[in-house]
Amino acid sequence: MKAPLDYQRPGRATIDVALIRKRATGPEDKRIGSLLFDFGGPGVSGVTGLPEFQSNYTALGKRYDLVGFDPRGVGGTAPVTCGKKKFEGADACKKYSGGLLPYVGTSQTARDLDLMRYLLGDRKLNYFGVSYGTELGGVYAHLFPKNVGRLVLEAPVDPTLDRLQYNINQAKAVQLAFDRFARHCATAYKDCPTGSDPAQADQRVVALLDKLREKPAPTDGDKELDGDLAAHAIANFLDLGEDGWPPLVKALTEVMEQRTGTRLLDNAYDHAGASAGGAASGGNGTSAFVAITCADSNLRPGFTAAEDMIKQTKAASPVFGEAWSGIVYLCDDWPFKGERADPDVSADGAAPILVVAGTGDPTTPYAGGGHMVAELGAQVGVLLSVRAEGHGTYPYDRCANEAVNTYLLDGTTPAPGTTCS
């Protein structure tokens, strides 16, 4: 799809937006339209993501054409490059992609979404956003409330927080998820790697991370596992909910007993991208994550404020605070101003939007769901709470699966206050 580089100057340069579509498998007379997806990040490709995840949406794919796309700065859509082989910092971003950097923010991609809707032939946008994709969906609803069709915002970000406040809240949430894992591990395993006393789990894992910062562990490949990567890997396992607990036990046992970090390193990079500019999705995921984050956020704390935020982040979580504090200086040297402190998702006049929040989510804390609903506005946001561990619940929780499908296929939202347990 051709789109203006700058929507304020649409007659000038254009970019190519990469999309992928799987046609509806059911009868044509039952087809609803297109359903667009954003799987998170920022920095995650929908062109590679839709083929990977499309089996999760089989029921929806009977009546919708499923459409994935690469947001601005990602993959095949005006990709941002910040180094020849790896992310080299803000100066390299400006050197290799300076002409793109002012135009890769979420509000620009939201405008691309509306152009997609139009070119796909849909009167209203039907959309399924996960994690960061909920911010994109919320911003779209703010910009185009009359064009909102059926929007699902799952594992919602908190639109009332700036990026550093959000980072602190995330550190707290992932710590709580780790505490729940540690209690389970102590009960279910005789040789639990975090110990038989959950109260000692933090100390054991912090000691491990400190050792890895001093001397990274070897792996089966050519990379080593350091303390920050190990912290992000643990968080990635926790993102999987209770399904992630058994492999986390194996990974921690391996690095503690055998001093090899292969299992942890294999799971380190996705969460590092989402939290601190790591390789979010392969390709240019790191560069895209930083570029989109810094295009959105106008937060550029000076040294004193930044050091205070680092202290707050470390205090928020004994296990994860050190690793999470690395994001504080992320945009300090960025060559362009960011758009605003936090996203505006107010969408008065929009059709009802379904917000799905998990009570045990370690990446987008549950409270953000209520805040998203409140910010969308009265009669717009509808909250579905899901009592579950992990980052995202669809399609793994039966109750959430049924509620989301009913909404997207029939247009019926759950009753206010509905909780899946």
C-alpha cells in the first residue's frame, strides 16, 4: 500500500506499507469484512506474525479476511536501520534513517490503518490489537472514532502513564508474577531452583544474576548469557503463564547447576525488545522499538530526574529492577522530539470497544485495563477481566475466547464487570 510519509504533507514523499492477507474461508454471504492485527512490540512484524499466529484465529477466519501488516519503521514498511549489523545507538539511527525517524510514531501508523480500511473496502475498521497493539488501536479510536467497528484491545497498555512510569509498574508486575512462580516451584518440586522457601527465592535469583553480570554463562551458540538477558528471559517464561513455569524450572536448573545458559538465552530476546530495546522480533526489531518509542514519547529526563527514575525502578523489583532500569536513558540522545508524554485514546462517539485484561499479566499490568476503559470514555470501553497468569489470554482461556469471538462475530459485548475465572 502506498501511504504519505507525512500526512500533514500528503502530496510529497510516499512509503510502501507491507501487508499480508488470508481470505475468509467461509461462505461469501457470511463474510463480515477484514480484521486487521497488530501483535505488539513496538517492533513486531505483522507480515511474519500473521502466518505464525493465524491458527489461533481459525473461527474468526471463517468470516473475516485476516490481515497483518508491518507498522512504520518495521520490516517491510519504511524500515528503520540503526547500524550495519546491530543496533548502534541514536547517532546511527540518525545516520542511516534520519529521514524516517519523525514519521514512524503510533499516530502516523494509526492513519495508515485508516487508509488500509478504506483500500480494503471496509466502512468501519475491525481490529485485534495485543499489548502495544492496544495503544495503536486506542490512538486510532481517538483519531477516527466514527470509523471504529469492532476493536479488541487485549493485554492493554496503561494510557495514563508515561513510558518511565509504565516501566516501573511493569517491573512491579513481573516481580509479582515471579513471586507466584516461586511459591508454586517450592511446592511442586523437590529440587526447586529458587529454593524450598519462597521467601528466599529473590535472594537466590539476584545472586545468580549478579554472578552472570560479572561472568556471563556460555551457551551452545556463539553468544553468552549475562545478567540482564537472564532477567528478561525469566520474564519471557512468565509471559507464558503457568505453561511457562515448567520450562523456567528447567532453564534455571540448567544455569545454576551446569553453568550453561542456553535455555535462558533462547528465550531472552523478545522481552528485551519490549522492555529495553532488545531484539524484539529479529530483523530490525531493536531499531524499530527504539524509533517508535522515542517518536511517541516526549520524555527526555535530565540527569537528576533520570537517576531518580533509575532508583525507583530498581526499588520496584529486587529481581528485575536492575535490568529494567536500562530503559530510562533510552531516548535521551534522540535527534527529534517525541509527540507527547502518554497516548491520547479518548474516543467519544466510537462504537463499543472490548478491552481484555489478565489479572496476572506481568508485562501489561491488570490496572491498565481499567484505565484504558476509562480513557476511551463512557459507553465506549468495555472491560473483560480474566483471572489468569501470563501476557495475553486469547485463545488460551475458554471464557475469554468465547467472549472475544462473540463480540467480533456477532457484535455483542460482555456485560459490564464480567470476569472470566
